[in-house]
Amino acid sequence: MSEPALKAELMRSLSRLVRGLSALFWGLPITLLVCVKTATSEWLKPLGIFPPILATALLAYGLWQLGCFQKQERIWHHALDRAKLLSVVNIGLSPFVFWWNQIPNVPLFTLAVGILMLSSLLFLFNLNRVLQRLTAMLPDETLRLETQFFTSLNLYLLLALILLVTAYLILQQIDSLPILVLDVLRALELVKQWGLIFLILLPLAMTMTLIWKIKEVILASVFGPE
């Protein structure tokens, strides 16, 4: 392939990479807001199951756009494929947020929403791994070190959250538990929605910051002065 053709192909892949990063940057807070509002209020009720499906689909779209960059890098694409799989799972589970809001006493709906929360945390965990792999292919050493530090911090925070949510879901399925554990579960039941949102805001904000910075570095390298 000639040099102009290689340059054109690189520009196309960088364009889709930036588009994918933008979709992820806006998709993360939109998905959180839409799913919480669908689950806890009637604001989006006239639209039915479509808001959570469209919000989670935006994240999947962003990941598919990223897949056009450096197709020959297997480690990068393995990390990307894991995140893509979880994004598809989230799309499939997202309608249960609306159904659970309408009929909260159905055990299947409650279980599906719990699995969606766990899957969303796993998605954010794997998205941070994707960002690590992406910056490893970029020439900016400062960006690479910053991303390594903040994604490592995010991974520890998300791992702790995943373990907490998993333990909560397992304990919810057990009929006979000690009184102390039941009291703790009842207390968590009162604050679980807003408490989980509060705990996830820090890793979510750091992930969005990293996505924005990576996008700006790519744009500066393409359009900035040589």
C-alpha cells in the first residue's frame, strides 16, 4: 500500500477512534442518569423500554468505533472484545429497569436489575483496561503514565464494588440468615440505589476524565503544529 493510502487509512481509523471516545464520554453519564431515572421515577415512562436500550447502545457503538484502530494488535482487541460483550449484555438487560419500575415485586425483574448493576460495574472495569491498552499504543509517555495510575486506582475501586454487589445479591437469595445480617441488608435496602450511585461516581468521573484527555491528545497530535 502506498504512503498516501496508508496515511488516509490511518486518518480514517483515528477519526473513528475519536468518534468512539466521544460516544463513550457522553454515553457513560447518560446511561447512568437514564437508568436511574427509569428505575426510580415516572419521567421516562411514556417512552417505555427505549431510553435505557438507546443509552446502553450508545456505549456499544463507541466500543465498535474503537475497534477500527490498530486491528493487528491482538492484546488491544482482546480487551476491547471483553468490553463489547459486556456492552451487549447490558443492552439485553436494560429493559428490565423499566419493567422493574412498573412491577417491582416480580423476583425475576429484581434479579435482572441486580445482574445489570453487576454487569455495568464489570463493563466499567473492562473499559478501564481498554483505556490502558489504548494509551500503550499512543506515543505520549505522560498520558500513558497518568492513565496507568488512574486506571489502576479505578480497577481497585471497581473490584471492591463488584465484590460488594456480588455478596449483596448472593445474600438476597439466602432464606435463613443471622439477625445481624438481615438488619444490615434491610439498612442497605433503604439506601442501595443512591448509595451505589455515590460509590460509582468517583471511578466514573475518573474514567470520563481519562477518555476526554486521550481524545484531546489524539486531536492535538493530528491537527496540532508539527
